[in-house]
Amino acid sequence: MQGPAVVPYDADLEHVFLFVNPKAGGQLGDVFLQIPQPFDVRIDPTRRARLHVFSLTEGKSGNKPGFHFLRQVLMSYAWVRVFVGGGDGTVMWVVSEAQKHGVHTETGIRIGMVPLGTGNDFSQALGWGGRNPDADALLKNDCAGMRDLMQDWIKAETELHDIWRISLKVDEEDGFLYNKDTVLTDADGSEQKSLDSHMLLYCGIAKDAELAYNVELRRTKSQCLNKLVYIWQGAMISLHFFCCVGQRVQRVLRGLYHGTSRKGEPIFEVGVRSKGPRLYSNPEMLLCLNINSYGGGVARNLWNNSWRNGTSQPLMDDLLELDQDPGDKQLEVMTLSRLLRAAMPTNSVLGGRRVFQGAPLHFEFKQRNYRDLITFFQVDGESYKLQNPVSLTIEHNQQICVLCKVDSRRILPAAVMAVSLFLASACLSK
């Protein structure tokens, strides 16, 4: 559906967009495309909201009807609410397409979520829940369920959220990147030696990434079955601890540095000859967190429930007192000695250890001469098997405005002020 060439400004009308992945949620995304268009909802006696629903699969990348119409609306309105129907990875799909259509994603749109994936960590962190919506309730009684959703969307509050740039490199001769047991290749068919991506939620190295990789290999179309697969694979991989085998952070990493190269200040180093701070507890996994939900909501508030240091000499004296904020241009780095402890974050005895808060970050992997180094890496739920990795660098890329459900997430006055100042400065710089 192509919108009109000109969208006049109406002070009593708010435009709301919903971009849906129709295949998400076991084809549940397709249900939203059945909502009659235009779909108006009365907000109060004088104001109304109009919902525009578009499929993300309609049109070619950079030439999609929904995003053309979004840009036309933004010619008359300062900003609009944009909701994403899909999994966690769908958010960056929408951000990328918006940028390709000339939409200023930092100030022009405010993004909310409709959980249609398996984990839905981003949706849970924003307060929109992790369960797929009831398809029948959405459409029956003149779309009563959709009208209720719209009321929550209009009330949503705005916060800033960081997007990070990931750069992963493997050995030029013996290195390989695997996704679903398939070697990644470049456009010319040659083996891919680097991975450049974006991170919205979190990334992990070692055992948690191995779990994500194995779950992806066995993914089904059912959200419930996928969670059962997650539990089963988690239990199987956790048995490695009793056999003294499997992924360990100190077996795969040589060091972590505060900077974009090994010249940065060492956060920790591994090895007999290393002089930097040491890791405690021989952890099975290392996480870089940007939100408070992990593993499909199984682990909530991992950072806040971690009260111990993860290195012998933390770079920050007040590390254990620092709070997590997804819009502060900093990442929270922590380790967990056991994979199963990620599922029990409310028990501080079983919690993780804090390693660092800040950015940018540079990881150096161990190099082995006698055999290949195999480890796992995952970013926002997308997992990879790495053969002979060399380095991983994480840098801040941009900020977006996100929409948080008001009755499930407390919006701090300082956060509201930060958003206001950010938007004001962005408008003045235009």
C-alpha cells in the first residue's frame, strides 16, 4: 500500500506505524496485516491516532512502500511512533530500512515492540512482555484487542537506547565463521574472514553462545517448543562442567582492553606472562550487556544482581555501585562461572561477577599453533561458531529513541531530561 504524496499536518491526529515481519510468531505477524486500513482510535474527546500497518517483506530493500510513506509523514510531523512486530533482530531491520529511505532514525522515530519472536528480550526490557499476542483477540469485536494495544502505545514514554558496532575478525588463512553449520562467504564466494554487525541488546562469548548456536540448529516454528529446546540444550551443555570440558573464557580469550586495540588499558589478561588484572573463578561465559533482560527473559537484572568483582584489579573503584542504563553509551561486562547461574539471577550467591563498565571494548583471542581454536559468539540472539578467531571490537554507533510501557517500567526524571536535551540539541543542529 502506497501512501499519498503529501500528508498534511493535523494537530488532532497522531500517526502510528507498525512494521511487521509476517513470518514471525508462527505466521502471527500476518494477522496484523488483516487489520483494516486506515485504522483510527480515539485517544480522548479531541484527539485520535491512526495506525498504518506494513509488511517488512513488501518491496525491495531501500524501496519499500511503508518507509516511503513514513518519510512523507515526517515531512509534516517532527516525529512518529514506530512499532516493530517481530523478534529482537527485526528492530535493526527496521532501523536499517528507515535510514535507507532517508529517515533520521535518531530523532524522527520512536521505536516500540510487539513481541513475535522466541526470546523477545528487547520487548521485555521495554516492558511490552515476551508473549506473542492473542491473534483472535486482536481482530474480534471490531479489533478490540488492537484498540487496547493502541491505547498503551500512545501512553508509552521515551528513553534513549544505544546501538553498538561489532567488528569480529578470524585468521586470514585458517579462520572460518559458521552460522547454522554453514561457512559464511562473501559476495564473490570466498570464505568470510570478518563480521561487521550491530548490537542492540547484548553479546556473549563461550558457553552461552554455544547454547544459542545449538538451539538455532534445532529451531522450530513454535515459540513453546523453542523454549523447551533451549532448556534441554542448556541442561546438556551444563553437564560439561562435571566432565571438566567445554567452553571457558580463559581457554579462548587472551585479554580484554578498554579501547579499540590491544594498546588500550587492560581490563583483564590471561596467561602466565601477562601483567594485567586476572579473571576470577574460571568463568564459562562472558557477557556484554546493554539491557536488563537476557536469554528470553530467563535472566533478568543480571548486572544489578551481581555484587562481586570479576577481576583481581578492577579499573573502576566504584564498579560494584554502578547502575545499568541502556542509553549511557556504556556497556556492562560481566562473567558467570556456570551457565545455569544465568537462570537464577535473583539469588546473589549464584549471581555473576562484574568485570567492567564502559566502551569501547577490544577482545583478543588466544592463538594456537598445534590445533584449531573453536569457540562461539552470539550477538542479539544470532549465534556463530568461530574457528581461529583473532579479535573482537565493540564501539558505540548511534542512539535511538525507544518507547517503554508506562505501567511496567519506571522512567527516571533524569532519563526524561536526557531524552529532552538530546532531541533539542539534535533539532538545533539541523
